[in-house]
Amino acid sequence: MYIKYKNSPSITAWASVVGKKESEGPLAHLFDECSEDDYFSKDTWEKAETEMQTRCINHLLHKKGLSVNDINLFMGGDLCNQITSTAFSMRDFGFPFLGLYNACSTMAESMIIASCMVDAGYTDNAIALASSHFCTAERQYRTPLDYGGKRTPTAQWTVTGCGSVLVQSMGKTSFINSAQIGAVVDLGVTDTNNMGAAMAPAAADTIKKYLKNSNTKASDYDLIITGDLGEVGSALLKDLLLKENIVLDNHIDCGMVIYDEEQKVQSGASGCGCSASVIAAKFLPEFEKEKLNNILFIATGALLSPATSMQGESIPCIAHLVNIRSKKETKK
């Protein structure tokens, strides 16, 4: 589904909080807060993720000089069962809350819906957020943390991180011009340690549909940013689109820039917090600096559960796309 926003809502603020491993990576100086303690001073991993979200929201509010009462709507999610990390963080804020789950594509999903609500005039502002935590995700989806199993070359490292943005009806830059809501794509991948291969077809499908619906070319954009395909998924994405005569010379994957080679994360990063923290820390500030003018942000998600994996099911995936511009598009 293609969406062309009538009034182009603006992203007026952004914030990001990450854990210890992310603070050792190449983007450490860009995040609003880097914690040396992955527990975030709490006694469980789940409470740590909730605390990480709380800090991220507080950073966002502080940047705009806003109070909790100034926010009309909040939407977001995480990878924990029943998105409990997000639901529990909402106990302390009292925002009108829409909980969302689309796995690692949740950040793009929340930005799309927030923009729809603002564009339609139902609210003047909305916060969109997504987070993940390595420890909560790994023991839920794969193996216990103390198991010590060897990670395959195609495996990706779940980011301990959170990103949030404030979408408002009026702003000076970072306008959300249009979006593409993705469809579920499943090409039969069953390996939970090869998420890049599972998600790449969904990303290719969404990008192809968006370019057709918007009557644009890949080269029209400064950057085409995917969420967390990693090395394997990024290579597959380019191959899949090349078959459609779409060349991605301007592609960057969040999962390939948050860590460096010395951190030994195999194929790269993944998790809701990967694209959320990187888009907030690395790319949105570039609009204020006038270094970016027009980008596509595509977050990808693997819609599996531990039960479906153990039952031998393949991995259905999805990708949602947001077009962000430095200026409102001139109405024709």
C-alpha cells in the first residue's frame, strides 16, 4: 500500500540510547546515551530494556523542552513476548498508547502510523519508538545466554538499543513525504541464524513497489537505508533488485554500520533497536546539517516465533518504507 501524505508531517526531534557493545562501535559518539551496564542498573534484562526506553523518551522530551503532558500519542514496540518492555515503560508516562509489533520493521511501522495520525489532523504530535535488547531477544528466540554455542557466519547480533522520534504537524526539515506499507513475503528460508536471507526478498518487494508507485528511480535518492539485513541480506537485496533492473549504488544497511569488524558480529546487526537507534543517531541529524535531502528508510522484520521455528515453519518477513525529505514536496 502506497501512502502520499497531504501535509508532510515533520520529524522534529530524535533520541537514541544503546548498550555496552554498541558504545564500543563506530557510532558511539552519535548516540545520546551509551550505557556501560547492559542491565541499566536493573535486576533483569527485561527491566533493563524498559529502563532503556524510559531514558530514550526522556532524552527526546528534554531536547524539545516538552513534558509528558505535551505528548498526545505514543506508539512503538520491541521483541519481547507481548511487547512487554514497551507496555511496562508506558506505566510511568501515561501517554495514549498504541502498541505495535512487526519484529525488526517496527520502527518504520510506527513512523508510518504516527505520520498518518498527524497528517490526518487527529493529533499535532506523536512519538514513534522501537527497541531491542541482545539478552532478552537471544534467550527468547534462540538459545540460553550461558549455552555458549558457536554463531554461524550468517548470524546477526541483536542490538541493545532504542530509538525514538517526535512527529509533528509543523517543522523545519525531515519531512515524511510518503510511505509504502509492505506485504508479507516468504521464500521458504527456515534457518533462524540467517535472517538476512529471509528478509531480503521482503525489502526488495517493498522497494520495487514504492519506486513504481512514486514514479521515481533508485538514483533519485541520496541514500536507500535498510534496517538490518547485514552482509548476507544486503548482498541478496542488490542481486534481487538487479534482476528487476534496479541498481542500488546508494545503499547503506544499519546492521552493517553500527559495529565494526573487530567486534566479531558475523554478518552484522539486527533487532528493532538496530534501525531505530541508527536512523535517530546517524541519519536524521544529517538533514539539519543539510548533508541529506532525500532518503528512503526501509526497516525489515522476520515474523517468526520460537514455536513456529521449532515446528519447522519457514520465516515470513515484511518491510516497511518511509521517504524522508529536507523540504516539503511542492504540490502539483
